[in-house]
Amino acid sequence: MLKQAVLSKDAPAPIGPYSQAVRAGDWLFISGSLGLDPETGEFVPGDAAAQVRRALENMTAVLAAAGATMDHVVKTTVFIADMNDFAAVNAVYGEFFTGVPPARSAFQVARLPK
């Protein structure tokens, strides 16, 4: 099965040797999405809610470049630096997944790559 890279100019460019997403047959695999401004490559200012909003906007842009929407997402993994922000992150997450929500795992992490 051949694979094809998916690239959106409306999402931040990859910061390493990976694709924003890869299509393999009918499957689409999306790389992790951070709360980065697509134009500057820097984190958007604000709290955890602002960061997750930008991350999900970036994810939406990559999905659109592949001809998909958030309604097509079946699984997500959320990495959060401070679980005290979980309620705020969850509220924004719910704005983006309004139909049948995807399966999800959430973990507190010490650090992210950017």
C-alpha cells in the first residue's frame, strides 16, 4: 500500500522529519498537534484553553487538506502538562467534537518536544 503525505499551509510546518498527516489507503494518520501559530511557529499566548483551541484548529486544517472533518476522527490522545487544566481543556475539546466523540486517552506529561 502506498502512502501519501498530507500538508496544510493553515497548520504549522513540521518541526522535524515527519508529515502533518499521512494517508494510507482509506486511513489517515495525523501527527500530534500543538498550540502553535501557523505563521510564526510559536505557541499562541494564553492559558491551556487557548493552546488546545489552536491545536484543534491546526488539526482541523490538516483534516480539511485531506478532505476530512473532525467527524471522521475515531481516536485521540491528549497530552497535558498540568491536570489542573483538564476541565478547561475538556470544555474546548467538546466544542470541536460535537457529534459522536472519538475514543480518547489523556495523560499528564512533564514536557513536549517544542
